[in-house]
Amino acid sequence: MSVAPAIVDRRLACPRDGAPLFARGEGVACQAGHRFPRRGRAIDFRGEAAPGEAAQRDIYNGEVGHYAEGGDELRRFVRDHLAGRVKSKQELLLRALSGLSFAPSPEVLEVGCNDGRYLSLALALWRGRGIGLDIAERALERAALSGEGEFHLASACALPIAPASMDCVLALDVYEHLGHDGFRRSLREAARVLAEGGALVAYVVSQQDRFTLHETLRRMTGGALGVDAGDGHRYEDFVAPALFREAAAEAGLAIERLDPYHGFWTLFADYWLPRTPRLAYRLLERLDVHLTREGYGNGYLAIARKK
Ligand SMILES: [Zn+2]
């Protein structure tokens, strides 16, 4: 008589067919024989990356860009937050996370978790259990040092997560890196893994950015400045609010709020006035209202519920 092997974790599933995963050799495998190796404590679920994702992986792995800042960014972030010195966008995200509530011990997934700072914050706020996914090994090494939760390597477009197993999915500054097809796939994946009533919290860089600081810089410099190319940004991959609404409806997500942000002054402060006190952000947000209420912003915060 053979004993059935134990399922490794009911929240995890084969990213290719959604089937349960069993320990097999050094890694894990589903019954169809799809195998995924372990790298330290993480499991490597990466298959084929979306076009922008590979570039993003290289940025987070530290070859280019400014992300390779060492392992204690998360601690610095929490310290700066306590000292009231975080950026206005971080305040916005924190307010959004603080405003959500869940049943006890919610399951939280962060897609594109980088060093795990927002997952750690969310778990501290909600006292939940968390999984962070990223495509870059270096990001996960940093997350493993100081982040809360467990971390695995995976594409944002093929989540190694069981259907309807999550109460919340965070996707912050992820969807503008996947190309529009990748964005739609990733949104469908978020909807698939959310339980009914579960919340997607996303921050997305917007194509609808007329008159914002970045768009003004682009116009003034003939495109040399104003797209954050160091962050792997390409304007054609940005996601307009209308496209987000359309793709969310298609994925079975009901939008609860979609708030354009980073009009002009808040973005200016986030770039050039790093020590702006928290209260001043409220004033800057009011100065930006003439843009954001018309739907213009360099990005937007969206919260959507699984129907
Ligand atoms: Zn499989």
C-alpha cells in the first residue's frame, strides 16, 4: 500500500494547471509532472515571463536602475514612516490599507513584492498570513531578510496560487510593466485567486497623465525626461483608467474606488521635497485636485472586489 504524498501548502498550486503541489525530490511537483525547484526557502515557479517582466527582473536584480540599495530598505521605510517622512504616495497606500478590514487572519498575496515592505505593513495591520511573489531573485533575498510572510519566485501572469484562496491581493507598481496583454492576464489571475468578496489593491502608472509633472517634463524636454525610464517604465505600457475598468469588469472584479494620484505637486514633493511633513501632503493633494478629479494623474490607486 502506498501512502499519498502530503500537499506542500494548500494556498500554493501549479501555475500551469492550478493543481495541488507535492514535495518531490528537492522541489515540488503537481500530479501532471510539472516540477518546480527550490532556491533556498523559496520555490522557483517562473516560467515564461511577460515581455516587460524580464526587463523588470534585471532592474530588481540590480544590473540597472536604483533598486539595489541593500537589505535594510524595509526597516528604513518603517522608521521613516514613524518619523512622518515617507512620500505622499506611501501615505496614500497606507491610508488605503488601513481603511480595509477583513475576517480574522486573512490570507494576503503580494504580486511583485520587491523587498516585501507593503506585505509586511499589511500583515501588521490585519494580522494575516502572507505570500510575496517576485520575478527577481535579488528582490526575494531582500524580502527574506526583513519581510514578513513567505516568498517565492513567480511571474505576475501565472500565479502559483490556488483558486479562491486569498482575501487580498496587492499589486503595487506592477501592471505598468507587463504590456497590456500581460496586464490583462495578470488581472485575471488576481481575480482567480481571490475568494468571493476579496479585495485587489493596485497602484498603477497611468497613460492619462496630461498636465501632470511627468507629462509636463516630457513636453519640455522632447521626451528625454518624465517617464522614469530607470524604473523600467515605457509610456505605451502604462494603463489608462478606462483600460483598467474594462479589464477588471472582464476579470469579474467590481471597482470600489479608482483614485487618480500624483497630479503635479504631490509628485514634485515626492521627487524633490523628501522631508515634507505629512500634513503638507494634504495641502499638496488639494492643489492637485483640479487634475485628479478630472481623471488625470501619473498613477492611480484602485480597489476592486471579486464578485
Ligand atoms: Zn501542473
